[in-house]
Amino acid sequence: MAKIKKKIKTIKIDADKCNGCRGCEIICSAFHANPQYSSNNPARSRIQVITNRLENKWLPVFAGEYAPAECMGRDKYVIDGKEYDECDFCRASCPSRDLFKEPDSGLPLKCDMCESDPPLEKPMCVQICLNDVLTYEEREEEVDEDVKLEDVEVGLESMVTKYGLQKVLDTVARMSQKD
Amino acid sequence: MRYAETGFNLEIDLATGNIERVETDPKMMETHLGGLGTSVKIHWDRVPPEVKPFDAENLLIFSTGLFNGTPAFSANRTVVTFVSPQSNLLAYPMMGGFWSAELKYAGYDKVIFRNKSPKWVYLWIHNDKVELRDASHLQGKGALETQDLIRKELKEPRAQVAAIGLAGENRCFTASIEQSRSSASRLGGGAIMGDKKIKAIAVRGTKDVNLARGAEFMEHMKGVTEYINYRNANPIPDVMTILSGIGSPQEMVHTDEKWHTENFAWGNARVRRKDFWSKENEANWVTTQLGTVKRLISCYNCPQHCGGLVSYQGGPYYMMKCFGKLTYCMAAYVDDLGFNFRILNRATEYGVDSFSTPQILAFAVELYEAGILTDKDFEGTSTYEACPSDKEGRFFWLLDRVARREGIGDILADGVYYAARAIGKGAEVFDHNTVKKHEQLPLKLGMMDPLYYLMYSTNEKISITQIEGQWPQTPFPTMEQREAFVKDWPQLPDDHFKQYLLDWELRGENANPYYPTPQMAAEIVDWMEMLHNIDDAVCICAGMSSFCLKPPYHIHNYPKLISAATGMDLDEAGLKKIVNRSRNLHRAFNNRRGMTRADEKPPEDHWKKRFPELEEQILSTYYKFKGWNMNGIPTREKLEELDLGYVAEDLEKRGILKDGQD
């Protein structure tokens, strides 16, 4: 496979600074609403602040790749004497939990760094976090060329994995006849 | 589609367990906005003046406002309304935290409770699924403890829970409703919840909250964001630290407590300790606070740090805010700040207002020292020990008795006003710091201040410190400072206020008590009230608006934000008219319950120097400015101007408003 230069976009998360306000969740859902900013719903957000106030846990987590199956085993982390729940650090949208899924369709959500046209200087969550918990960084790396899936494809792929290609095709055919 | 509001309320009949999802009239937003505004309208329509606080017909409403759940920074208040057991008037304590946005994401603007449940229940709202669940196993549990127990039981770590503790269960008049790092504390909302046998309300929502013109809304929010950043980086010079920033008082951030400890009164609002902030006490307090506050935290979608996650010397975590950091120390005359952190933990689990409760305990100590209460009142029983004699132990003991309504605590739990009258034997004179039967902050000052005179006397909030904010507390000594202050003041509703500030002097003719003049005082107080009423309708925290000098939200950007959010086209005059309508309806509700001019006065000893004639003139001028008659009742003319002709008719029918009286 050919090598290409790829821009790596990173959000550095300084969780120690997080005041737990969840403003990042709101702005993410508003930015990705259609039309943009027409609605707000943190359940649709691609960043979730996992908190347990009385255990002093504050952990902003970004939605990563869709995972069709649960992990075979689970991890539990203890950091500074605090035991984190299984999956707390995981970014996957996966069958084991309802995190990072569209609340109505169940389709997986994934952080896209607010890619848009014209491009934003920084993702919206970074812009809105006035406490500097989130810092945006960019660097270039050489990577293998890869085919990038569009949003619809990501969604369809997960449906195919869940229900099988034929069932999805049949359903789409039936739905298009109704129209 | 409905914008900014969801368009649905939950109506819960606790007697039958019937739950209904009721679509609201879209016209209500045009006439009363939302939040406090629409709640007051519901109380007016449905709660006649004969209804007593603990009657089944007393409504208990938990309300969101128009901005909860939107990207508007600091839109996180929940307004709780009910006829108060303490004041017998329509109370509206508010809490921050996370609850309101979650309720809107679940698809509701308000939860309206009527009647009483036969057994302990909690309400679980999960989008369209709403159920009353048994809470018998939660009886006696702490207010914070209950929140986590419910989240575990429901397997919903993201549920937001508002709960009462033992004080609410026992209908203590200072019982609070606790939720995350916040609480609705004043005037006994927790007691009404307890009376209705609601232990908690849990909510989880995953639906959309829509904005009419979202992109435009975000454009206006850019200005707000820039201003927040600007103000956080540039505190106002020449004012006290606590007034220099934005947000609710940053008590968890600031360690310098010279101002509070030396200017507020210790004990039962008695003594100013002008030399308290010694090197030794300062060192103790700073070390204790820094060692105890583990993290600075905020409410929903707010960049500030008004709250603290605290743990004192390895004790359990709990959350605290604001002046609660010092109230127990000061009321008990205890110099060690550690005591406050220890007792506030227990008080938060009991669920009691950390402003009025310490005053009740200090009142009991005073009565004991005066021989009105005796050792007999402080005896133990088979279930608890006798009261210890040290200051700290005594306060813990009294707090336990009050929250549990045991022994003398059963009388004290009705608050200082009623306790003083029940105890008698001269105890009445120790009730020296209440307004409309509600305990005020322990402040005793020298010279009567016309603005504060009006706020103490007249506001429906009754808790005075939650009404002030837009105007500096004292004049600036030099003209240079005044000019600098007025130069950068985009929040002003009208430019002519600048001259009032420029002419305001520390001494002489243009100083307290004659300046600001009665007319100016009426205008300034009206401005503060107007902004508070907008905040409470959209549920923006007053700390980012009406409660602070030069805040990010004000009368010039609010109409634009509200218009973009709701789709209504509202200008400044239109917005002012709506909140004026709400305020007058609120006042009429209270007038209908018997409130008149005779009730409108600050505590007698609030200032050393009083001016009875001038004070009457200030009050009359304000009434006239507001369009009220000399008894403090809105006139028919005023009510009609605000499309409240039906209110005038009601007041006339009841003989509260008389023909030709103005």
C-alpha cells in the first residue's frame, strides 16, 4: 500500500482541570445537529464526561471506533486510589453499553473532530471549554493509504454486521418501494 | 415544533398515583416566558388563598426555564415553587446542578405535584416512562446518600436526582432539596416534599431540545463567551474581591475571609468581630480550606468554579458552595474552620438550609444563656445523650434534635419566628433578624441604606442577598474611580444611571441615607428585580447575571438570545413587560394571602441609624414607581396595563383592592 502524509489530530485531555460542567457534550450535539445548532442533546454527543462526583472521578472520553462485539475480558483501573468502572476509559461504541450511540436509532457515534467546510480552527468542544481541559494539537505522520468511509457507510456497515447484508438490502428495497 | 421549551408538563396526583403528560399552551410563553414566570401563573390559577402550606392542595412545582439544555452558559437553575410553611407566601428557592437540563432532555418543562402520597415514594422520569416507585427503603437516608442509592438501584449513573434528607421527611421549615452540588434551600421546599412523602425525583433524558434559530443563537453566545473570558481575566478594580468577578461568590476559590468574618455578625446575628482576621486565624483558615477543598466544580454548562468537592481530614466527600463555608462557625462562635466543614457534612445529609439553620441553633444557645431555655430542654433521653457543654458539641446536638424533631428540636424546627412564640417567656425579642418570618443573613450595619431598605422590605424573594447585585454596594471614593467604572458598563439599562453613580459620595448630602434619592432607589431596585425575573424565567444562574456587577448576561443581549431561542421577536420593552407581568402576578398572589405594607420592613436592628420618616417616603416612592397603591397592592390601572385585568377583578372581589384606592 502506498504511503501518504496524514494529519493526525489530537485532543489532549487534562482531566485534572475538568470542573464537570459537560458544556463539551452540549456543543458537540448542537454542532452535529441538522440543521447545525438547531437542537441539543448530550446523549448524541461524541464526547461524554464520565463522572462520579462523590468518588472524585472526572473523565472526558471521546467516541472512537464502532465495535460489533464486546471485549472478551474487561479491565478495571485503580488510579490514585480510585477504582474506575470497567469500560470507563474505552472509546468504543459497543454492545456492552449505551454510550456513543444515537439514542433513537442506536447507530454508532464517532468523533470526527468537527470536520466541516470551511474547516474550524479547533473542534467545538475545545473552543467551548473555557477551563483549558481540552487542547487541540495537529501533527503530520506517514501512514498507509486507506479508504475513508463516509458517515452513511459507517452506519450501514454496523447495520450489516448486526443484521447481515441481505436483511439490510431487503429492508432498504422495501422502504424505497413505500416511498 | 416547540422551541426552547418542550411544550409538555408532567402532572402528578400523589393521592391516586395518576401521572399525566400534558401539552402546554404555547401562548403561555408569549405572556409569561417560562420558569418562575409560568409557574407563578399556574399557582395563581390553581392555588386559592385559603390553601395552607401543608394542605394537600398546595402545589409543588419543579420548573426548568427557557435556556436549560441549550448551549447558553450557566443555564442550570431549577425553580421550585410552593406556598412556604415559613412565610405562608409563594416561595421560589432555586437550585443549580444538573437536574433541569436533564428534565428537558426527557421531554418536560415542569413537574407539578398535587395532593399527598399515602406512602413514601420517589418519582423516576426516563423519557416517556414515568413512574412513582416505592421509597420506604430510603426513609431516613441522607440527601446525598439517597441520590447515589437511586442511581445504583436504577442502574442509571447518568440519572440526576433531587432528594430530601431527614429534615425534609420531618417537615423542618428550613429543610432543603439537595441535588448534586446544589440545593434549593430557602423557605422549606424540603418540608413540602416531605409532607407530600416524595423522597426524591430522578430524571434521565435523551431527547432533543430545539432552538428556533440556532445559528443566530450561537452568534449571540459568542459575545457572551468573549465577555466571560474578558471578565475572568480582568476583575473589576476597587471593589471587594468577592464582588470583582463573575459567578456565584467564589467562596471555594478565595481564602481571604477578612470581609465576611469581620463584617458579618457572629452568633445569632449579634457581634461583629472587627479583629478576627488575625495572622493566626488567617493561617488556620487558609490551610484548612486548601487542605479540604479537593476540586473546584461547577453546575451544568458553566465555566466557573463556585462549588467545591470537599473532604475534611479524610472524611467522606461532599459538595459545598458559597457562604455555607462559614455560617456554622460564625453562628457557633467557633474560630476553627474545620468545625464548619465537619458539621456542614452532616447538615447536607440532613438536608437543611445552611443560612437559616445555623441561626436557629444560635438562637437556642442565646435562649439558654438568657435562662429562657434550661438544662431540662437540653436533657438526654433513652435514645440520645444530653447536650454537651462545649460550643461545637452543642451545635451538633442541636442540629440532630432539629433535623429529627426531637425534644426542644421539635419547636426549633419551625424556625426562629414560630419557635420564639411557642417558647414565650420573652423569647420573642430574640427573633430579631427575620423578614416576613424568614431568617435573614447575619448582617448588622450602621447607616440605613435606601437600596437595601427597599430590597429587604419588598422583594418576593424575601431572601435579600439573592436580589442585590447590579449596583455597587458602596460609592467609589474618588471621581477617577467612578469615571473608570461607568466608562465600561455595557450592562446599564439606561445611560442616565451613570450620573447617579458619578454623584454618589461617601459622605455629605449625596451619601446614605439621602442618596440615592427615593426616586433613584426605586429605579435602581426595579432594574435589579427586572433582571432577576428574566434570569428566573430562562433559568440562567444569577451569578452570571443579576447577582453580579457587570455580568455577561444583561437587558441588551437577553432579548436577542430569547428571540433566537424561541422564535418570538422580543425587544427590550417587550421582555421588560413580560417579567413585570410575572412580578405583579406574584405580588398579587402574596397580597391575596394577606401580605400588605405592614409586612414590608427590614429587621428593626438591621441598622443602628434609622430614619422612620425617610424610610416611609422611600417605600411610598417605590410603590408609586411600581404602580402599586400605598398598601403595596398593584392598582387596577397597573394590572390592566400588564393584561392582568382578571387579577384586578379577583383582588377587588376579595376586598383587597378597593375602588379608587391608589
